[in-house]
Amino acid sequence: NLALDYGADAVYLGPPLYSLRARENHFGDDELRQAIADVHAKNKKVYMTLNIFSRNRKLKPFSEDVKEFASMKPDAFIMSDPGLASMAKELCPEIPIHLSVQANCMNWQSVLFWKKSLDIERVILSRELSIHEIQEIKQRVPDMQLEAFVHGSICIAYSGRCLLSSYMDKRDANQGVCDN
């Protein structure tokens, strides 16, 4: 609620098992449902982050859990993993999908790929892009919503796809438990 009280028009949140902020995240399904209802009561948007890169063991639980997440009626899912995104699109076609910055989308051809393959509605572009590169993407794929971070990343990696955490401390950053 603080973000909304200070003027944000949208917030994002996610379940620990599928969100890259697993360590600081204690949302259960009841808390997620209530948070989404509270945000919508203020006529603001809420995006659910399901942005891990999944291992095989999470595919079956995800196929069951994503239907529950869709029933909470977030305004969109923010996703990175093409397999999970295709499952979400198939099982919950009513929920738009936004491509997470974690997917490292850096060029107009990739934006077009995501649009054509999964009907992605918005692409959150890689942090490394210049304003000129973003303008070219918009010119070449004018009907795609684009989003860009206006700040850097604390990750010492390419758009946050940190491998150092996994190597040094056996904490898989792409599962939401990095050291940064």
C-alpha cells in the first residue's frame, strides 16, 4: 500500500516458489489474493511475477498453481521462462503475459518473436539498452508495449542473470535465492 499511497499506478508481487524474490517474500495464496483485491480496490494495477527459470521438478506444480494465480485476477503475469509462459498462456489465456527483464530481450527481432509465439503484450527490455535502441524497437514493432528500467541493477551480471551467486555460494539466482 505504501507504493500506491506515494503515487504508484501499479505494483508487482509474486509467490515465493515462482518469483525471483523468494528470500524476502512471505506471500501465501491468501495474502496474494487479498493484496490483489486491495490494489484493485484503489483502481490500480497489480502484476504477478512468475519470473523464475524453471527446473523440471517445478513444471507439474506450476501447471496446477498457475490456475489458482489466475483466479486471483492479477492484471498480468510477468514471466521469463518460455516453457512456463506457454503453459500459462494455454491454461489461463485470460491473463496477459508481460516478458520479464530477466528474459534479456535486447532487439526488435526478439520482441517480434515473443509477440508472435506467445502473444506477449508487454516486453520489459534489458537494462543495457540505449534510448536509441529502444526507439528502433518501437519503430519496428509499434504495436508492442515496451517498458524500461530507469535505474541500474545491483546484480553483477547481464540483466540480472547472475551466475556468480550460484558458483560462489550454491545459491541459484535464477530461482530467486541469489546473494545480492
